[in-house]
Amino acid sequence: MGAEVSKKEDPLLSYRQEWIRAFKAGDVDGLVSLAADDIVCMSPNDTTVYGKDEFRDWWEEYFQYFKSVAFAEPERSVVIDGDFATEHSAYSLAIAPVSGGGRIRDDGRSLSIWKRQPDGSWKIWQMIWNSTNPIGSGTNRYMSRMLQKKVKPKR
Amino acid sequence: MSDGPSESVNEHVVKASQSGDVKPLVSLFADDALFMPPNDTTVYGAEEIRSWWEDYFSSFSIASNIQTERDMTVAGNQAFERTAFTGTIVPKKDGAKIVDDIRTLIVWKRQPDGNWKISHFIWNSIKPVGAGTNRYMNLMMQKKGRSS
């Protein structure tokens, strides 16, 4: 039966670190390289993204509007059972609109299901996140504006 | 899938709302479950989850949860359930219906006795910020002084 793994024996840790690095760097290729072909990604206040191509489009659009300023992960747990792993993360982040303006802080949780691939690597198969902050604060306020196309991307 | 969880969380939520009895709903969760409602802090364990639902049903009743998508993958002693549904809730204060489109990701864990319990539960809304149920969730939180 799967059990929570310690940091020392966590095979996902390096993947998670790569995810955070790629997010902070705005590295879409890096993020996409961690996704399974059939990834399902459910970002708050947006429709579900199916598959790697849509996943790439989503992040490309995201980084047209925002850049990462800071990211911290005060809590994380991983449960591995066979070829699947459940990763829960609590995070605090700050992003800044590319078009200018102040930093936006948010606190949230993500739940990612990773699937071991035939070559032994792990890829994200399903992921979802949400904010712990009240509506109208944090990043989702700006995400909403992005979706409504009220913020012009800087190209 | 015959080997996987057979309970529907959505059905339990509707039943709990109608009956006022959250016990059958809470019994789906493992003692150490992580419960992550949007725009609220993480809830740890079955006891806190029971309190959360009791809070929720003191402010809202569920008129319907119509499932539009469900994907269940059973892998060993874990099962991963992804759902999408349109939920209609009714605030007890004013009675005006609120419709929301929601996705959930649920991780089930098989227990030593063979039963399945939820170990992780998270959801969010497809709708823009300020629409759907989360607008009312926010009001509920503010009322309880939990908005900071």
C-alpha cells in the first residue's frame, strides 16, 4: 500500500525542483517536458486543458502576461504506489504583470498525479490547483482579467 | 473499475444537504485526509472535514449536482477520480440559486479492510472570479472572519 515518502527517498523531488525552476524562469519547454502526453490540467477560473499541446499553449499565454518573481513551497507531501504518485504542495508565490505594475502575491495548493513512464521517468498526468486567498485577491484576480482580455500582453 | 471506489461524492453531498446528516459524507474520508476547498485554508483530517461541511450546510443547501464528466483510474491501492459537474446551490439567507461549473480531483486509497477512503480532495471553478459559488463562499468566509 502506498505511503508518504520522506524527502530523502522521494523520486519526484528532482522533477518538482525542475518544475519550480522552469516556472520561475518562464521556461515553457521545461514545463512541457514534465507533462505526460495525455495531461489534464485544471487551472482555477479557466476551462480544462487536455493534452500536451493545449498545455503548452496555456503556459505560453500565461507568460505573455506574467513573470514569476518568487516561489516558495512551505509544505509538500508525496505518496507513491506503483507507477502513480500523488503530490500535494502548498505554495506562496509572487508574479508581476509583464506589461508593468506591482507584484501580485498568492497562496495556494496544488494536487498533481504523476505517472511513471516506460523509460522510468515521471510525468504529470493530472493537475489542479486553487488559491487559499479570498476571491478578488491574489493571482486569480489577474487571471480573470487575462481571460477577459483586459490586460494587453507585451510581445 | 469494478474493483474501484463505488461511492459518488456528489450524491453524498446532495444527500447530506437534504438530510442535514453529514456523517455518511464524512465517512468517505480517511482519518488523515487532505481537503482543499478554493479560497479557504486546507482542512486536515476527517474531524475538521466534518466541521467544514457542517459550516457549509449552515449557509447553503445543494439543489443539484449534475455530473458532466467522470474519469476513474484504479492503480493498485490508489484510485484517481476526476469529475466535472454543474452545481446549483441555494444560500439559506436569500434563497437565490447560484449555478457553478466545477472540477474535482479526488484520490482514493484502499484501506486494509478493502474499503476505499478519500485521501486527497481538491476542487475549483471554471467560472471567472466573482461568478458562481465562490463569490458566495467568500461572503461566508468574511462573515466568519476567516477572510484574511
